Amino acid sequence: MSLSPAERYALSRQQRRQPRLADFVAGQRFDLDPFQLAACSALDEGRSVLVAAPTGAGKTIIAEFAVFLAMQEQGAKVFYTTPIKALSNQKYQEFVDTWGAESVGLLTGDTNVNSGARIVVMTTEVLRNMLYADSPLLDRLAYVVMDEVHYLADRFRGAVWEEVIIHLPEAVRLVSLSATVSNAEEFGDWLQAVRGDTDVIVSEERPVPLEQHVIVKSKMLDLFDSSGQAATNRVNPELKQLARAGGRSISGRSTRGQRGGDRGRYHRDARSGNGRADRPEVVAMLQGKNLLPAIVFIFSRVGCDQAVRQVLRSGIRLTESAERAEIRQIVESRARMLRDEDLAVLGYWEWLEGLERGVAAHHAGMLPAFKEIVEELFQLKLLKVVFATETLALGVNMPARSVVLEKLEKFNGEARVPITPGEYTQLTGRAGRRGIDVEGHSVIQWVDGLDPEAVAALASRRSYPLNSSFRPTYNMAVNLIDQFGRERTRQILELSFAQFQADRAVVDLARTLRKQEESMAGFEQAMRCHLGDFGEYAALRRRIGEIERQSSKGNPTHAQRDRMQRELTAARKAMRAHPCHGCAERESHARWAERWWRLKTEHEQLSRQIRTRTGQVAKRFDRVTEVLESLGYLDRDASGALVSTSSGRILKRIYGERDLLVAECLRRGIWDGLDEAGIAAMAASLVYEPRRDDSNVEYRLPRGRFREAFERTTDTWAVLDDIERDHRLPGSEVPSPALASAMHAWARGTSLGTVLADTELAAGDFVRLSKQVVDLLDQVSIVADAELGATARSAIDAVRRGVVAYGAPA
């Protein structure tokens, strides 16, 4: 982006004023955009920043500057947090390349590399756990980068982002990087309220302009009118005419109903008569228009794999001989750790053929190692087309020249719903490579019923609202009460973004309340007297003043005057008899006491004001604490304050949706006597989330001790579920043993092929489940008694083998 003379002059002045920023900018391949400079400048001046900008705009340069600043400060540390492990692994490698392996660490729950380094990349949950445990690794922490911070809207994991933001020490500067959200200022106001000095920097500009197209049969049309005779946001009249004609004006006669019309083609019956090109035709068209590399988003894993097979069967080859040799060499070096029998099960040879021809899929069902190879090859420009689900849009660095959307709706687990403007922006944000492409291209495939006006509206809206998903959990409640006490915890929860959105004023009031308490503690110290309780003495002086004011008001009766006179005489006598009356610094103490009293009055009024507001977060917290108290995880001390019990201290170290159930099973000894395979199978039953069509299905359970333990676990769940509902909490789903046998077999050494065949699971799903099992077993190994803890540690080794162990950084 070229700067005007005035902007260049302003930049040169800024560089003289901020030499660290000037040094950083000088080392970059590109000139920094205005929003990048503004954010880096704010960081250099000691402020936190929230940066909201489109995908691909270059937000990570600000994170890199935070790392640069930390490395300039003696012994300072920077933590870089991401929502997913794949992103953590990618950022770890990038920082290693820049700063060297000795300066960079990685913590992702199942990976611990150089945790004491000055630059540590981690998932957000790891940082949350470190804050609750008051980890020594937090010492000298200067910066925290929260990549993809808009993820706090995620209803399952979003609360973790808020917990981190609230609990980070105030001196830590926060770098929050977000996609463009429509309420960035509101989110920034909340950050300002809970973190202090925070600059909000919003950019709507893409560094590479995005052209929008629609593919109709063998023709690619611009979404917006490009004739130059109308405003640029006017929909292409040809598309509008096509919509009215039902998709027949371009594709000519329909082949629908013709005998043999779909012979030799793949799903042409669902495509060819409605103006929709099939997948090989789309790839050929993109290649012919020089729009590769491309990412084609298909909201179905099966669809992605199917698309690769269709392109391969069509005979398309997108790579040159030298590229194919390089691809094979990279893949073989990355996959050499996998056993031959596992490679066959994973469809390795067909996958490799696709890679060599420049085509691949990318979705959560794939082995994580395979996904990483696809990402690496795409970044090296060796892959030309990737068919992907929307998980690819979440931050992984895979920019393309064009992005194709097969449909504008997806299945959300319950029904097919239109994608949101935010999702559209996130997906199409991959189009256009900075420094390579003059423009990016978004391509939508025509389907029957497509409304060009609706598509134009979707493409024109660049943002979506960020809404909190924060809710207190059992683990959170025990940790906070143990650290801060119940009342202070309620105040902390009033600082949440959820409460801020429910009632923005409460956050400011709670912050004022906290500052008042700090001031009152200072006043109390200043009015302390060595002769006695000066607060008590000050109360007598205040009472005398009140009686004198009352007697001077109105026209009191004779009886009222006598009563007030008696009270006044008694109060003066008590004041003169008080030890503090003879203090040489009495009047100085009295001035501090008066300030304390005025502030205390304001504090009580403010507290009442907060209590009258709709504190839904705090109310849920109260219900959670009631459950914990009824079960003995919390108790009252001699002063009546809530404190954690020995059971509560177990719950403090159990994270996840089933935290209370896990703690209760450990407390009751339900899992005692399970062997390695049995405890692994139990963990799988707790972390697996069954599909809707899994209900009322009879599952084959592992033999032996597991069956009794699982039955007692579900009985315990039923008891807890009743207690939760009695306390007006939503309860949870019954644990599912759907994958217990598979995990039991895997932990006993059964081959990958046998396990996958028995479960019909995709390899990626099995690896993800196994890593969740390892994570839960790790927690159990820490808090369980010696025998079960040792069994859990052995189970971790039994599960973490083969494809489950493969792929973690060395």
C-alpha cells in the first residue's frame, strides 16, 4: 500500500520517536499498513490493543511485534495463545524459524516443549489452567497474544477466553486479534473496563481486493455489475435474469430426464440440469482462468473426499514433473514414522496420488499429520486445489488465489442453515495472497433457487456480532473461591463480557467498587491510632454531629428536645472517655476517618445498585456454589465464609464438561480397580459426544470390571443431574459408551485397522478422541490416589502410540 507524502512524513517522525518500532518495520518484507502501525505504536507506548481486521489483512504482524518487544526487554516473556492445537503447532514452527528453538516453547495439553522459554505458544485452555494454578511460568510475563479472540463466542469453549482476560495480571499487555466484528467497540470498551488502557483498532480494508463471481454451468459471471454504467454494489443484471429463468438461460437445454445423461459422470443427475458445473469442470475452469491455487469449501467431509476422487477419475493433472518429485519426497519424509499396515488403513497411496496431481482434501476426519502435510504443500504452492470443510477457515495459514463455495448453507448438527455474513467473510478471507496476487477471487456455484440479491447482501456485509458464551462451571467456582473467596468471586464474574453485554453499566460499577475498596483500605490504615479503635471514636463524633443537625431542624417538641439532649450528653461523655480522644494526631486521624466514612456510604449505595441489576452470571454462580456446598466440595469456615474442602481441591484440577462427574467418581472410588484399558475406556465414555441418532442404541461393553464401574458412573450422573435440576441448572447428557470398546481395544494393543473397522470412525476423529482421553487421564493421574493415578499414567502410554503419538513436535 503506497503512502502519501504527508503519511511518509508522519511515519518518519514516528520512527524517530519510537526507535524500537522503526527497527522492527525495517526488518519486514512489506511496508506496514496504517492499522498495523497504529497497533504497533500503541503497544510500543505500553498499551494493550484489540485489532479487528479481515482475514488475511496481516493482523499477526502485531503479534510478531509484541514478541519483538518482549525479546528487547530483559528477561520478559510473551505467551501466544490460539484456539486450536494445529494453529499452535504452526505458530511454534514459525517462531522457531525466527528466534531459534532455544527461545521458543510449546504447550498444548498433550505436548510440552521448552515450557520455560521466553516465547511460549499454547492453547488458551493451557493458559487458563496456569492462571488458576498460579504457575511459576507466569513470572516476568509481559505480553499475551490472544489469536482469533472472537472465538470467545464459541458456546463450548468460549468462556476460557474471558477467564484468561479477567485473571491475567494487570501489568500484562494484551494483544487481542479478531476477525472483523460489528461490535468491536463494545468488546473494546469491555477490555478497557477490565484490563485498563486498551486501544481499539478496526480495519475494514483487505490488503488484496476481493472480486466476487458466480459459476453457472461453463460460464463465470461477476456477482456485481462490472459494466461501468452502474454503482459497483449493483447485482449483475445477467444473474438476476438467470434467477428469474430458473438457471436455464445460460446452460441451454436441460439434460434432465435424458437417457444416459449421467453415465460416466459423478452426481451429474444432481447437478447438470440446474446450471451447476461438476467438480472437475470447476477445477478445469479455474485452471484455465489462472485462478489456482484454490480452496473449494464443501461443508461435508464425505463431500471433500468424494470431490478428490472425482477430480482424479477425470484425469486432471495440475502439477509438473519436478513438483511431483518434490511432493513425494516431502510426504515420504514426513510419513516415514508410520507403520506400513497403518498407511494402508489410512488410504495413504490414494492420498499420495492426489497430492502428486495437485489435489487434496482437508477436514477433521483426516489424520492430523496428513492435514499438516496438506497445509505445508499448499503453502509451498505445490498443491493447486484443496477441498476443505470450514475448519480450514480458522486461522490456519493457507492463502489461495481463489475460494469456491459450493453452497451457501451447511448442516449445524440439527438442520441445514444459511451461512452467516461472518462465516462468509472468514471463508472468502483466504482468497488473495499478499505480495503475490493483485486481487483475490470468491466464486459461488449456482444452485436452483439461488437469490443473487441475497448473495450480494452476504458478500457486502463484512462483519458479525461478537456475543459472550461465558457461564460459571464447577471447576471455575472452586478455583475462584479458593483464590478470592465467594464475594470477591461474584465481583469478578460481574466483570465478564457476558454481564457487560447484559448490562454494560455493571462492569464499570464493579470496577469502581473494587477501586473504592482499595481506597477504603488505605484510609483505614491512615486513620489507625495506637491508643485504640479510631473507627469507633469517629462513629461517636459522627453521632454527635447528626444529633446536633437534627436538633437544629424544624420545631421539635419539648419531649423531643429533652431526648436529643440526653443522647448528646451521653455521646459527648463517651467520646471524651474514649482512649483516642487524647491522641496528639486525633484531628489528622479524624480527617481520614471522615473520608473513609463518605466512601463507605458511596460503596454501600453502589453495592445496592449492582445487586438490583440483572446479574445472571452471578446468579448462575450462586446455584453452582449451592450444588457444590450440598455435595461437600465447599464448606463454611469458622467465620461462615465458603472454602474448598479436600474434595474441592480435587475438582480444582479437573477441567472439562464432566468436571463434577469425574470428581465425584474419584471421590466415591468408583473407578478403583480398573486396569489401563478399563480407565482409558471410561475416559472415552466421558469425553465422547454422541450423535443424535446414537440414542437408545445398545453398545457392546468391555468385559470385566469396566461394566460395573460404568453402571455406577451413570448412576452417579443421574444423581448429579437431579441435584442440578433441583438447583435450576440445565444438567448434562448421560455418558455414552459408544466408543468404550474401541478405546479398550486400542489401549490393549489392537491394530488401527481393526479399531477403525469396529467403530466406523475416521482416523482423524479417532486420534482427536484419543488425545481428549489422554488429556483427561493426565488430570486423573494427578488428583487420584496412588494406585489409580499410576494406572492412569500407564493408560496414557497405552493410548499414546502409533498414529496417536505421531505428529507432535520433537
